[in-house]
Amino acid sequence: MDQAPRQGEDDGDGAGDVLAVPSAQPPLEVRPPDVGPVKTVAGGVPAVLSAFKHVLGEAGPWRGGKLIWKINQQDGFDCPGCAWPDPSHRSVQEYCENGAKAVAEEGTRERVTPEFFRQWSVARLAEQSDLWLGKAGRLTHPMVLREGATHYEPLSWEEAFALVAEELNALGSPDEAAFYTSGRTSNEAAFLYQLFVRQFGTNNLPDCSNMCHESSGTGLTETLGIGKGSVTLEDFDHAQAIFVIGQNPGTNHPRMLTALQAAARRGCEIVSVNPLPETGLNRFKHPQEVLHLFGPGTALNKLFLQVRINGDVALLQGLGKALLEREAKAPGTVVDRAFVEGRTAGFDAYAANLATVSWDDVVEQSGVPREQLEAAADILARSERTIFCWAMGLTQHRNAVGNVQEVVNLTLLRGSIGKAGAGVCPVRGHSNVQGDRTMGIWEHAKPEFMDALAREFGFAPPRHTGLDTVGTLKALHDGQVKVFFALGGNFLSATPDTEFTARALRRARLTVHVSTKLNRAHLVHGKRALILPCLGRTEHDVQAAGRQFVTVEDSMGMVHASRGAVAPASEHLLSEPVIVARLAHAVMGARSQVPWLALVEDYDRVRELIQRCIPGFDDFNRRVRAPGGFALPNGPREGRFPTRDGKAHFTVHTMPRIALEPGQLLMMTLRSHDQYNTTVYGLDDRYRGIRQGRRVVFLHPEDVKARGLTAGQRVDLTSHFQGETRVAREFLVVPYNIPRRCAATYFPEANVLVPVDSFAEKSRTPTSKSVVITVAPTPEAGALVPATAARPG
Ligand code: SF4
């Protein structure tokens, strides 16, 4: 493994210090990953050891110990990992292995100082792996890359804000800037940010939600009237069946396994639907149940349906068809007639469509045998209270909104919403991605929200639709957006079509990233670039009124406080709310009547503004101080559907056909276990048996054989879209339990293959789980050439 640089270490002979165009992609791996057996049990002793190794190794016993006691505690900080909610009665250790890794990353003792940047040119940094960049440490000072320079250099905060103001105020139109938000951003920072952006004059507010659960939001809003899930964590205590679709909670939402384990132990039937049989849904050993650590663990899955990639509409329609066939045989026993007739619309069209769907098509397109579908339908039919959970496996396809709405159809058919133990549960990724949207981070916010901003702040917010993530990429590429500002995240590595994205960013006049750590997005930049280092969520945030807390909204609509537990990594860091306020003050000057600087002296003042503009936040400052916070209003949770006619809607979808030419495969990108979003914590994917490497492609053994390949061979992957090809080089072939003609690879390495023009209907989410590829042996195995995109620039 590459070792992170240390202060005082020379970067060689300076050969890399020339002005070069750094690669936008992680470097190829010098040694192939090791491939071992797939694990059968998640959690247990390995998870405990991994958590402690990361926290104590990176943050040290003192800082690490303090952090681990405060993660997800009532008086502590919200885990910066995923958005899984906290139970109302918390144990002293409310975190998972991956939460511990996230905290260790932020709590690291390593620092990226001005001296570090003096030693390391941008070009040389770009040659390092994502792991290396992340392990380099916490950013300590604001840094600027001046036009034509090879190295970042320090500047003062005043100079940084003045530079951004100069660029923004020189634009021909506010729409020539785009303001990205990552899901880590707190409610307070997000509210101020969108207010500033709209006072500046644009709705160009792309966010990470555009790339993950936008399809859920779109699909649910159209059918149920609200773009959020309807269940609470307590509902998992009452469900009779839980369907987990296109989701790998063992790696991406590990504490969900605790809820599933409790459900399985009391007899709830869990059905998982996924192309890969993920270890986390097979068996689980809770790391805190000491007496069970050496036992076999709890079996979670009652039934596993190994669906083909993007076979979900076929599968869900098959389940609906099977339920309707049972209803036809015994009327009144399967369809919840009272619910369907009283609270829904569109049932007849839905049923009529399913009558035309053939079982042959269902089985062929889903890849799941009929008897397994019937078994799943039996579970659905006998469960009076079912929760449907899902994640990116449903949302990153061209027909993703249809996927989500077919889940809703099943929910409505069984009347399985608006009562305890039942409902829909899109499981969000980043910790405050849902809250940021509630705060108005949206390129087409609702008119009522804009009216509230106008009323409260006395200005006319722009009403035209702004740019989402795909729109921002294309506008940057076309030169229409000239300033790109990112509040958190790693935009380059999170977005599709890496080489296209890189060209787009390089055309900007200014790129700005508010960050805690170094990442690849800092190395692929506009003519000028800024890195603005911010406080982490784990750190004390002291302003004029004293120590502050921020708030977040979890995946189930609970809003609660997050208080930092340790001293900041550097005295030069500013909090995100302060960065936004000082930026707005510098850019807007007398054009804004908002008292930006006074607001962030005491974040209660920001929350008072949120309370006046956003429904559901009444008495915000008092209620958020209660243990566990408070729940936002959620009509579907109570059986009310805020649609235009007050009904929940069945919808009709054409079953998508997976059309592959001979030799082609359908590829999905996924995370390894040592990864959270774009952050790489290590090189192992323990559950899938991969160690010390990431450039692997999982293929069915018969597909390996059919292509004349062998296990461990190096191959190049070529994606095919509308006559264009894109190539990613040197992946190790791993025969795996995956459906025929399917493939899986890790992102961000494989993002280069995802075409920017390939996105979901309506939601415009990039189709990162539906990429048509071919696989061929690497011509000169071992040649360390960077991956490239063949798309013309
Ligand atoms: S489940 Fe998610 S929020 Fe909870 S500790 Fe793990 S990563 Fe953090």
C-alpha cells in the first residue's frame, strides 16, 4: 500500500513539478488485489477489530477515545457517515464499523499544511491513489492555486472571500455560477447557502441527491405526495415482512442490520432482492452482543431473490401479478379493498396492465424463477405490515422512477402504509442529504418555499429552474458556467463520465471546494482554484455566543442536534455556516439586507429563520434541544397523501427490456466495504473476499469462460452508449456469484464508463447501475497506462 507523505518528506527530483494536465482518475494498481473466499457472516469480531484499528490508529487513543464515546450520543455528534437514524434509547456505543472509519478519517492526527503543498505539486499529487490522498490528513489553511501555478499556496480568509467575490461579481449573469452541496452539510449551513445563492440570483444548486435518491424523491412525490420515506425506526419493531431491494446495508448502512436482526429474531420475514448475495443480509453478529460473538450469528434473509441488474420492474410486476392472481382466486383476501378504494387512485389501470404482462417476460427479464417469485408473493400476502427498503440498486437506472413507483404499487395494493410497521423506506446515503433538500438545496424548489424567502428577506428569488448535477457538468463543459463552488464532497469522483467531468471543471474560471481533507476534486481544477478548510462535525464550533451545535435530518425525517466533541484540527478552520455567511457578505455587500455575520454569531438565529420559512420547524430551537430531537410532518406516515387529489396513486410502467448485443454485459458500480461514498478508507472489501486492491470486475464464471478469460486475468472494460465508447483499463477478473451477463465494479474507478448523457427519466440520476460494457484482455498486461475516455472532447 502507498504510504502517505509526511512533513519534511521530499517529493523527488521535482520532475513532477512542471505544469501538466494531471490525470482525473485514480492511478492504476501496481500489484493485483488478492482474492479470497466470500464471508458468510457480517459484523462480529472482525468488525470490532477494524473499527478500533481505524479509530485508535488514526486519531490516537486520546482523541479517538473521546470521539468514540460521543458518536451518535444525545450530547454528542451525528455520525458523518450514512443517514440511518438513531434509536430513542441509545446504548453507550451507537456506531458501526464504517461510522468508526468515518470518524477516524476526520479525527486523524495527520495534517495537510502549507508546507505539504509547497512540497507536493498538483501533478505529483494527482499520481497518488485516493487512499493516499485521504490519509494525508486534515487541511489546515485556506489555499489557492493561481493561474498557471503548479502548487497550491496559502492565503488569508479575507483574500479567499475577496477572490470568490471578484469572480462571481464579474460574471455576465448569476446563472454562470453553480453551487454544489454534499450531504454532509448541516441544516444551518445549507439554509444560509441556498439563501445566498438565491440572493445572488440563481437556482443552480446541484447536490449529491441528484446522483443517488433523486429517483426516490421524484417517484414518491408523484405517487404519495412527499419525496421522503414514511417509516420510523420503531416501525421495524412491528413489521411482519421487510423487503430490502437493491441495497447492501452490511456495508452502506451497517446499523440497519441491528434493526433487521431484531426483526428476524421475533419472526419478521426478510426478503432481499439484489444481483449480488451480500453477506450483510445473510447472517449478522452484533458486535456488542459479546455472548454471541463466537456463535453462527443471526440468519437474516428468509428469501433471497437474485435479480438481474435492472430486472426490478419485471420482478415487482411479477409480485403484483402473483398477488392479483391470489386475489382473483379468493376475493377480498389479498388486495386491501377498503384502502385501495378509499385512499388511492389508478388501481384499475394498474391491474389491467399486469393482466397483459406475461410470466415468461417476468421470469426472463427479472432472471428470477417463478417459484421464488411466488414464495415472495406468499410472504407479501400473509404480511399485514410490510416495510419496503431500497437504495441505489433501484435509483440509478434509466427507468429508476418506475422502479420506485412499482414498489409503491405493491405497498398500496396491500394497504401497507400509514400504519405501524408498514411503509416505504428509501435509505439515504450521506448523513444530511435529506435535510439539505428540506433546507431548499434544490434546483427547482417549490413556489411556496420561494414565496417564504421573498416574504422573509424582501427580495425576489429567481423562479426559473436551475442546474442539477448533470446540467452543471454540461454547462461547465460548454463554457456556460464559469465558477463552480462546492460546499463539501468530491465532485469529480462522485460524478459520472470522469474524463468529461474533468474537461468541464478545467474550463471553469474558478473552482472552489470547502473541504476537511484532500481529495481528487482539488487536483482537477479551473484556471484558479481555492481550497477552503472547514471544521468537521466532530469538532468544537465556538462563535461569539459560545459553543454552537448544528442540526441534521436523518433518513426517517427526525431532526436532531450534533455537537462537536474535540478541538479543531487547526486554529485556521472556519465552520461551514461561517464560511457561507462571510462569503455572502463579501459577494453581496450592500445588495443584501441579511445580517450575515450576526446570524452566525449564534446559530439559534439561523434556526429562527428556518422556522419562519419551512413548515414543520415550529419552535425549532426548543424542540431540537430535546433528547432525540423531533419528527418532521409526514402525511403518508399517518395515511394522508398530500397529492393534488389527496389520494395515493398507482402508476403503470412498461417493463424495460434489457437489450444486450452478443458479448455485452450490463455493469453496475458499487462500493467496497472499506469505502464510504468517494472516501476510500482502505483497500479491502472484506465481505466479498477482496484484499489490497480495488480494480476488480465481478463476473459470472460462465461469462468468464465464454469470453476465453481466466480468473485473475487483467482486462479492459469498454462502455457503449449511442455510438460512443469509453475505456477503463486493467481490472482483475473475479468470478463471482452474479447473474449471467451482469458485471460489477467499484466506483470511482469505473465512473469513467458512465456516460454523462445516460440518466434516469424524470429524475436525471446518472445510470451508474446500468452501463453496457464489453470486456477484453488488457493488450499489454502490466503496462501502467492511465484509463481514458474515447469520447471526443
Ligand atoms: S449506520 Fe451509518 S450513521 Fe450509523 S454509525 Fe454506521 S455509518 Fe454512521
